[in-house]
Amino acid sequence: MRVAVTLIVLVAACAASAQTYPTKPIRLVVGFAPGGAADIISRAMSDPLTRALGQGIIVDNKPGAGSSLAAEFVPRAAPDGYTIMIASQSGMIVNPLINKSVAYDTQRDFVAITQVTSSPLVVAVNPSLPVSTIRELIAEAKKAPGKLNFATSGNGSLPHLAAALFDALAGIEMVHVPYKSGGLSVQSVLAGDTQVTFATSPSVMPLVQAGRLRGLAVTTRARSPLIAGLPGMEEAGLANYNLSIWYGFFAPAGTPRDIVKRLFDATVQALQDARLKEVLARDGTEAVSSRSPEDFAAFLRGDAGVIARVIRETGARFD
């Protein structure tokens, strides 16, 4: 009888907590220094999210180890909805797959709230390369396997994964040339040191528009509403290819379902803000929400499967 009474009291307390949540500011942990993509998104979202929740958002930068330090910190916070994290597939999927020393497990230590953004990469080439379409690039690569090379922002980066997936699905073999940053990889293609790059829209589209690089496609299945003039991969001739850089919100495992739902609803509302969409669009980023926390969790499992398969089947090195 005492056990039953205790359970009733606990359930009632949780319900009351969810109904009044939030009663104080919420800390949004960012695993990178100020000025990066995750930080820009977080600060752009803070005002509309504050209005949706009725409490302030405190952006808390905890950079280090490719966001792993932040991902190890957040699960240790109380699962009460007052500490959440913004992260991409680099932190939540790639890092745990390629770095066995990380002290967190995405499925075990976090509960998914919602996706918040999506940014396709752009496949661009040096204009001296005699290709104008994805089909022509694939044909050129098949003429001499291992002759063409592609530049990215480093081993294990999303552009590297995008190119490895492209090679696997197209049945070609291009040589990876990793650089220390996206800017350096784009400069190498401009200089003709490398021929192909998979890079972010802001880093290549001004050069494409100026005629200094040639854009072939975006890395999503369909065209992007933010990148005019470039086809999606399906239209370009490579079926089953679909990859973008996404960010999402996460809470510590054990956060009550009602609080997760409150955070989800508020975030979806915030993502409708016109000013937010304008700020994100400048960086080639689209505001995107999941249909539900469960839908986002399923999306994560699917994305993890794709990335794990790319690493396993291509033998690509991500160290």
C-alpha cells in the first residue's frame, strides 16, 4: 500500500512539474566556440525560443574535442529540462563511431527532442575539369580510377563522409586530400591542386556565381530552396544519395516525456520565426523540424546506419 501511495505521489509530482515547466532560464550547451555554425544557430534561436517558452535561453559554449566535451557534460546534468544541447551528426553519430575513447553513447545518454536545421553540401569542381554535371563527373572518374582527387575539411568531416558515400554509390574511386579547414580545401580546388570538393554553400557558392568554380549539384536528394540553379542528386543522376549537415536539440536521458514534448512544441514554434529563417538562410541553412521527438530518434538511428555502412564498406580512414 505504501509503495502504491509513493508511486501516486511521484507521478503527481512529475505531472505538476511538467505543467509548470519552465520556471527558470534554460541552458543551451554548444560544443563549439562562439562564431561557429552551432553557436550562430543557437543565438539566432534564443529570442524566438524565449518567447515560445516564456523563459530565457542561456547559450553556454563548451568547446573541445569536436563537441565531445559538451556531449560528455550534458548527460551528467539533472534530467529536468533545464540543460539541453545542440549537436550535429558529427558529434552524435560520427565521433562515437570513429573514436572509441569518447565517454558517451548517444542512444544511452540522450533523448532526442527535434532536428532544427538542415544544410546541403555543394559538389563543385575546378573549371578546367571537363565536366558540367554529376553524370559527367562519374564518367570522368571511371575513365581512370584513382586519378581524380577531392578536397575536404579533414578526415572524418561531413564533407569526407559525403564524398565517400558518393564514391560508393557511383562505383568510382577518387583520392581524398584532407585539409585543416573548409576554406583551405576550397582554395586548393581554386588553385587547381585538387579537382573536386564537397563543401558548404557559403564557402563555394560565391565562387560558383563568379565563375571561379563550377557547381554540379547539392548533396540532398532534391533541390535546395536556398541554393538556386543546382539540381539535387536524384535529378543529377545518382539515385539513393541524400546527405546534409543537420543540427538538433538533445536532453539528458531520463528527461520526462512531457518536458521533452514541451521543448519540442516550443522549438517547432520558434523555427517558424521569419527573422530566424532569414539569418539561417544567409549561411545556406534551412530551418527544419521533426514531426515528433520519436521521429527524430528514428531519423538518428537511420543516419547512424548509413554512416556506419559508409565507413565499413568503403574502408575510408577517418583518423
